[in-house]
Amino acid sequence: SAAPSYEHILTSIPKPGVGLITLNRPKALNALSSPLFKELNAALDNYDNDKSIGAIIITGSEKAFAAGADIKEMAPLSFSAAYNDNFIAPWSHLSNAIRTPVIAAVSGYALGGGCELALMCDILYCTSKASFGQPEVKLGTIPGAGGSQRLTRAIGKSRAMELILTGRNFSGKEAGEWGVAARVVEGGKDELLEEALKTAETIAGYSRVAVLAAKEVVNKSQELSLREGVEYERSLFHGLFGSKDQKIGMTAFAEKKKPEWSHE
Ligand code: CO8
């Protein structure tokens, strides 16, 4: 089937099994307008439903991953319009519905909604010079797409309070030191993307069923008590003895062969 065409994003499959989504509103530093988010969700769904795709990368430009939600779109919004239309709800689709692992590759600005989008992804890589922040307070508002919750879980209350109350930016280097970023790359967008692609290719090379289950159980750790989380993990671990790929993987190990995954 022909690849769908989009206005505000680019999509490609740069390596087998890897779907790449590039935010592409260069004139607005990839500000996340509603039309852009609609396309992003459609592209995510498309890859998530594609059996040949095992990992997704979301990236932006050298200068900006995304400089926030679209301030010009939001400026005239009324409470009733935002509330009645559930303005921000489409932003939850990535966290609520996408089961394929998603890597954020952040170069340049990731501010406001851009920082929140990066925090929604499963793995975050950035350049050391990337610039993150929740500057909403400067605009007379607050983070609205999970930033106050996800950033606080990622870096602790005192640091999150300082950042959200002052609106100051933090660097990619700080993101690495605080554990927001799994990896900080020296260099520019090319080096960043190379690292993200290697990781995405590795993930896409494993059994889909095992990868989906792994993502699911790690995410449960953010929602459940330790005991409930451990029990949830154990049930799913037991369940995987019913998969073909558990037999394929363990048999291949014993026979010193490379597993040929069935993804079942
Ligand atoms: N929204 C709309 N347009 C933007 C945005 C944005 N967030 N960011 C940049 N732009 C536009 C600029 O207006 C400018 O357009 P034009 O050329 O027409 O004037 C163009 O992009 C280039 O930007 P600058 O000229 O400002 O570029 P600089 O290199 O001088 O500055 C900065 C770069 C520092 C990143 C600066 O653009 C900036 O401060 N941007 C705004 C950052 C910000 O405040 N982000 C938070 C937005 S609020 C938010 O995200 C709330 C999230 C809540 C959840 C979302 C619900 C939907």
C-alpha cells in the first residue's frame, strides 16, 4: 500500500523494522498544533498496526525537537471550547494506545508540549546541547500534557518544582545526569539519529510478542504498587510460556543458533 502523505510530519523506514517520524514544521520550530498532532497519531497508529515494524523513532530538526504546543493556536481558546472539545486529549494517544516501543531523539529545543511529548516516549536520547524546559508559567499557564507528573516522577519533586516554577530550561547534559535521557550524544542530529537507529534496530530484531510484553510490564511499574507490579510481571512471564517465540528463543540458545522469530 502507498505510504500516507502528511503535511506537518515526514515518515520513512530507514532500517528494517524501524518507523521514523520526523516532526516537520520548520517555520514554527515544530510547534505542536492540533493538525500536526492528528498526523502524528495517525502515523503512530499506522506503524503500531504494521506487523513489519518493531520500533518507532520520533525526532525533529537540528534546531528543534518541538518548541511546544502551538501558542498562536492556544492564545484565543476559551475554557468551554477547550473543555467541550477535550482539547488536549489527543496528546494521550501515544501513552494510552501505542504498544510498539517509541524512542524520542531530541536535538535542539524540547519546550513545553515538546518536552512533554519527549517524556511520553519509552526511551529518550538527546544531544548534550538539547534544551528542555517547561516554560508554561511564563505564558500564564501550566504544563498540560503530563509534564508536571512525568517530569516529577523522572527527576524528583524539588528539581521538578524548580524547573516548572521558574520556567528555566535544562540542558541535554542535565537530562542525562538526572536520568531523563537514557543516552546523551555528543555531536549533532546525525550522530543522535545514528544512536537511536541502532537501538531501534536492536529492539526490532527481537520477538514482537516479547517486546510488547516487556514494554507493558515496565510501564506497569509507573502505575502499580511494587507487589502488584511484581505479580503482574509474573503472570505475563508465565503467559509467555504459551508463545512460540519463547520455545524458539530457548531452543536456539541450547542449539547455539540464531533464533528465527515467528513473532507469535
Ligand atoms: N508556538 C507557536 N509558534 C512558535 C512556537 C510555539 N510554541 N515556538 C516558536 N514559534 C514560532 C515563532 O513564533 C516564530 O514564528 P514567526 O517567524 O512567524 O515569528 C518561529 O517559530 C521561530 O521562532 P523564534 O523566532 O522565536 O526563534 P528563536 O530562535 O528566536 O527562539 C525559542 C526559539 C526560544 C524556542 C522561542 O521560539 C520560544 O520561546 N518559543 C516558545 C517556547 C514555549 O514557550 N513553549 C511552550 C509553549 S506552551 C505549551 O507547550 C503548553 C503545553 C500544554 C499541553 C499542550 C496542549 C495542546
